[in-house]
Amino acid sequence: MPRVDGERLTEGELLMFLMTLLVAGNETTRNLISGGARVLAENPEQRAWVAADPTRIPNAVEEMLRWVSPVRSFIRSAVRDTTVEDVAIKEGDYVVIFYGSGNRDEDMFGPTADRFDPARTEAHRHIAFGFGEHLCLGAHLARLEARVVFEELFHRWPAWALAGAATPAPSCLMNGLRHLPVRLG
């Protein structure tokens, strides 16, 4: 059995960890792809710009991550007293990060932070995968999966369009779609 901090994981703990990885990797990547398809369908001139040159897809995926922010929020508790901007945070206080807000930060992404732009040069600075020691374990795989999906989508159907209203998934944690009707063309 694997160990964490020198302690052996029980079979139940190991199964729960593996289930978390499976669900987290599925949900977030699926929400990235459907949200990216939606924003490109809503912006046909930007979709056409990306479709015209497949080398633009990796940067477009970074902008999709910034724009869609598949995870809405995450809560942690402070491990020591600190200050963020002018706000004092005490050890044990709960702190929440809203990824969509951070990914629209004008100080980070400029005056057009409130707009989707697949040519954005600083798109890679998003926090959709977290950061530091909390960086998503599957970040590289999610990027690869999204890139391959959009390469194939652009190759086969470069002019897809919405065929009805998208239905958001009801969730406080995930930013996803339950239904996204599209017309391939």
C-alpha cells in the first residue's frame, strides 16, 4: 500500500483518492471543452481566426481556461496569520478563491480582461489549475486533451454553431454545462 507522510493508506483511503482523481480530471476537462466550444460558437470571428491556423489552438486553450474557469471556487483555512492586500487573515480563518474573478483581474490581464480573446498573450497566467503546491496534478493532460479535441473539431467542422440555448449545470463548485446543442458544419 502507498504511504503519505510515512503512514500507510488504507484501501478505502486509496480508493477515495483514486476516485477523486478520476472525477476531478473528468469534470474539469469536460467543462473546459464544452465551455470553450460555447464561447467560440458565440464568437464566430474568433473561432474562424483560431481555425485558420492550428498553431493558435494551444494559446486559445489557455484563454478558454482563463475564460471558462471550470472550477468556480476553492476553500482553504489559513495555517498562519497573514495579510492579503489590506485584509488581515488569522490562522484558522477560512479563505475562498473565486477562480473566475482572479481570471478577470485587470491588473493581470489588462483592460480587456472582461473579454474572451484567443490571441491574448498573457492567457497562460490564468489560475484555472490553481498554482504553487496546489497546481492541478492533471493540468498537462487536460491541456493536451482540450488541444486534441479542438484540433479535430476545427479539422472536421470549423464552422460549428449553437443550435439552441446552453443549459448550465447547477453547481456552486463547477462551472459546467448540462446541455450544449450545436450544429456541426
